[in-house]
Amino acid sequence: MAFIKSLRRSTGVTPSPAATTVASRPDAAGAAVGPAATATRQGPSIEISPSDALHAYLQAASGVVEVDKLELDSPALTEIRAAGVKIIVPLVTQGELIGALYLGPRLSDQDYSSDDRRLLNTLAAQAAPAIRVAQLVREQAIEIQAHERLDQELRLATLIQQQFLPHSLPDLAEWQVAAYYGPARAVGGDFYDFIELTDGRIGIVVGDVTDKGVPAALIMARTHSILRSEAPRLVSPGAVLARANELLCAEMPANMFVTCLYAVLEPEAGRFTFANAGHNLPYVRNGESVTELRATGMPLGLMPGMVYDETTATIGAGESLLLYSDGLVEAHDPNGEMYGFPRLQQRFGVDLAGSELIDRLLDDLRDFTGPHWEQEDDLTLVTLRRSGASGSFADAPADAPPPRAAGRVLLELAVPGAIGNERMAMDRVAEAVASVGLAPARLERLKTAVSEAAMNAIEYGSEGRPEIPVLITVTVSDEALRVRISDHGLGGPIPDPGTSEVPDLEAKLAGLQKPRGWGIFLIGQMVDQVAVEPGPDGLQTAVLTMDLTGGD
Amino acid sequence: MSGTTVDVDTLGSAAILRIRGEVTSASEAALGEAYAKATSAGARSIVLDFSGMEYMNSSGIGLLVTMLIRVQRAGQKLMAIGLNEHYRQILSLTRLDEAIHIHDTEAAALAATA
């Protein structure tokens, strides 16, 4: 604050005690001038709180203020008087008090003249914006430092991630293999891997750690090393994931889990056996027809003792597999529309393989998101095609859609119990039931009911804790579409809409009931039937049913 | 997530609150500020324009009730336009349509304020 010293030299208004500024901005304490060089010139450093009457007074004052003439109920003023200050020069810029100079009595025993005051006012008018600029520069510097730290963390996360991505693709006779990994700016926790097993078999991993940055990268690295060491020993995909789950449960930080698909491919036989820990399901393409392979299981690291189903499919000549992470299907276009599974399923139905297929999918994603898209999440694609029978694309008969069997599963989903995820649950269910062909109005009602029931499950069943998931299963039969929403019941049992109190608008308007409390009532009104069931596994389940027998 | 924005247009004694995005518990501040702005501009009728709304849940309905309480205390009138069939039905099921005057168009709502 050199200009304050120059004030003292140039004016001869040598104050005693010496001048000092006081930071009145609580975030700019660094602007307060430190003690003067000599003890005799040390000035008071008195903070004026923004709630002090003096603060408002100085902010509105048109120039220097004589302390003796002030009558204010102000703790700061009492202190200032006690320190022997005679004149306060407010430093105001753009209507904001950013500091003040305190001057003691003139050493000459004369009062401050009007010339002195004019000079002080001129100086204050020039000093105030300069101090403000200095404060802003300092704030900016702090902000830049924070940014640099963040950038460094991102670089570190990227570095960790890249260490564990495969450096080469497996070289399999008769198979065309390609993979793509595109990190988001904030670096999500995607990973993929190929693991060499005995007898020419190959392990294929695609996974995603919830959360971002360094913590996610470290968990990704840990998952990678567990799978690398357990896969050759256990071989069976279900057993490998169950073992990984046990190990990860013991060391997983709160609010994190890993979705992961692990498959073993026998290249010669074309046999593809996989188990799934809550990850996106793989697609198989045969000609133009794309089907989803299913296997169920909870994400890794949530709770011990989980069992992972295995599914085996035989990949014939000319058929392809696609494994992928959320980054593609959950990308949004400028209108907030999600890319979605149906679009991916359809786009995969082209006669392309390897990097050509990946390029085509990425091109389509760019067409969808538009040029200004900032990638929201990591994006991973792994594709394998068994060569031969090149004519199969044209010759393959279009597969008839599978019959609507009793209780066919349309969706199984584990939603982290974080408030706000109810909308994601709603969108996923809406996507899953698209093929059922509900009338638009009934679809809207189902969506509202799913969102409300999922919100209750998240708010009460999981108490808003992301590590406690809400499980959603959608099934369809000839008679009915059912959405089951299961939670852990931490906040008590699910209220039954049939017996719950009906919210009353008059009572709410009169302040006799809370304005909120419409959710359970709405669920009951939106769907044809609501039931609350215990189970499975100590969970409680709200079952929402839409009747499919009558006309809508 | 889309968040909520509410723009306020004042037209004579009516203020139109143009809601874009979602109406959920996260919208409390945006709606409260827009209502305060409309009221301090002297609005006697508050018209909620839902045509840009993407999503409303039961917490959002709770916020409408809160606004209705304030409006009734201040002796103002609350109106709604731009509701689709689904949300009209929800307002009807909750009987909010008895207290909030629903109109098909902005012109009809403004005519009813006169």
C-alpha cells in the first residue's frame, strides 16, 4: 500500500498515530495495511463489521469524516475513538466501502484545514479503485491457483486411467476386434481390458466407476488389478465378479461402486459367456437384427455376498458383439434429449466392424449432440466381429420380435440413492416400456408414478445416500405392465396409497397441513394398481401396475 | 438436469411468470424470487406460464400450494396457462384447479384479469 505512505510524505499531514486501512470486505483481509515500520507510527487495525452502523455511514459519506462529530451506536467507532483517530477517510468505489484511512491529530496541533480535507478526498477517490483492483487481482490469483490444482488433479486422473487401459488389442484369428476410450474433461471412471486365459480363451472387461477424478481412477486401478489376478484363476465370469465384489466391498469408499461386465470368449467355438454387475447389457448383431443379451447382478462394492448369473451365447460367422458404457447412451443433444438405448441398438445394425463401426457410431453421436457438445462422461466402446459368411447381412432373415411371454423382463436397474436420480429412473423406465405401446397419456401417468415412487425410495428408503441403491425392475405380460421399485427401508415402511391420508387442499391453504405431501396420493391416482410387498432380501417393494387388457 | 428459470413479464396489473425447465424442490428459490419481483412491481394477478416446463413432480406441486397461500394472503389472483393434458389432470386430481384459474391462452388469462 505504497500510496498511503506517499500520502503522509506529500501532504505533511503526518498523522499520529499513523494511517492504516481497514479491510471492510470480509473476503479481502489481505488488503489491510500491516503495521508501519516504526513502533511510534503504528496505527490501529480496527475491523468495521458490515453490520456495524459505521459501515453504512462511511459507505454513504461524501468525503472525510470527523470522528468527534459522529454520534453512532457503533462498537467500531468506540474503538476508533479510543485509538485517538480524528479523521476517517472512507475508501468507496462503485458504492462499496472497501477500506478506510484512519488519521490521528495533526502533529502541528492545528486542526485539519479544508485544503487538507480536499486533498484527502482526492486521494481517497484515486486510492479506492486502485485498492479494489489490487483486491480483485489477488482474488483472481487465488482462483487461478485453485484452477491449476484442479487441472493437475485431472491430469493425474487421466494418467492413472491410461496406465491401465490395454496398449494393444488381442490378435484373434477369425475375429475383428476394436476398442475406443474417450475420457470426458472431468475424467469419469470408465475402463476396459482384455485378459489372456488358458486354451486361447480371452477375458473381456468393460466397467465404469461411479464418481470422477482421482478417487474414481484409483478404484478403477484396483478393480483392474483384482480382475487381472482373479480371472485366470477362477475363469467362470460369475465367480470372477463375485470374488471381485467381496474384495471391493472391503475397501470401497462411501458413495462409490463399480458397474462391470466380464465375459470369456472362446474364439474358435464363438462361445461368449458373461456375467454382469449392473453394467449396460451387450448387443449382438445378426444381419440387421440386434438383440440384447441379459444377465443380472448388483454393481461391485455395494454389498457382500452377491451372486452373478451367467449367460452364454454363440456368436456365429458374420455376427458382432458390442459392449459399451453410459457415456454414449446418456449423451444429450442441445434440447436435453438423451441418445438412449433404442438409438444405439438401431445404429449398431449396420454391416460394419472394427474401427469402421466405432467411427460410424461416434459420427452418429456427433450428429446427435451437435458441434458444441462438451462430453458429459467417459465413453467406452468395445466391439468384436466373427468373420466369414460375408453374405449373411443380406441373407439373414429378419428375426421376429420375441413373443410377449408372461413376465418378460424389460429393465433391471440399480439407481444410486441420491436425490435427483428419480428423473433418470423415470426416463429409463419410459425407454424400456416404449415397445409395449401404452397410450401416450397412460405413459405420462406411469412416468409420473415411477418418478414419485423412486423419489420416495431415494428420500426415505435410502435416506438420500448414493451408496444405498434403489432397484427397479420392469416386467410385461399379456395382462399387465409392472414396475417394481425396491428400497432398503432405512426411513421406515413405504406408505400404502390405499390407506394413506388424502392430502386436502383447503387444509394446506389454511396452514393445517404442510404444502407438500402429494407424492403417495399421486402414485395411487396415476396407475391402475399399487401394492406394497416385502422382499426380496429384506428390501421392500412398491409394485405399480398398468393393465394391458382393456382399451386405454 | 435442466434446472429452473423463471422470467417475469409485467403487463399492466398482471405479471406473467414464464417457467422453463423443471418444477421440483430445487425450484423454490427461482419461483420465490419471481413471485417477489412480480409482487413488488404491483401485480394483482400472477399468471404462471407452463408452456416451457419439462417436468413437475409432487414437490413442485407443493411449491404451487406455497405460492397459492402467499397469493391468497396478498389478495392476488393466481392463474395458469400452457399446461398440457397430463399436468392439467394432475392439477385437477389435487383440486388445485379450483384455486388456480387455468386458461388455454395468454390472451384469455389476461382478459380474465381485467
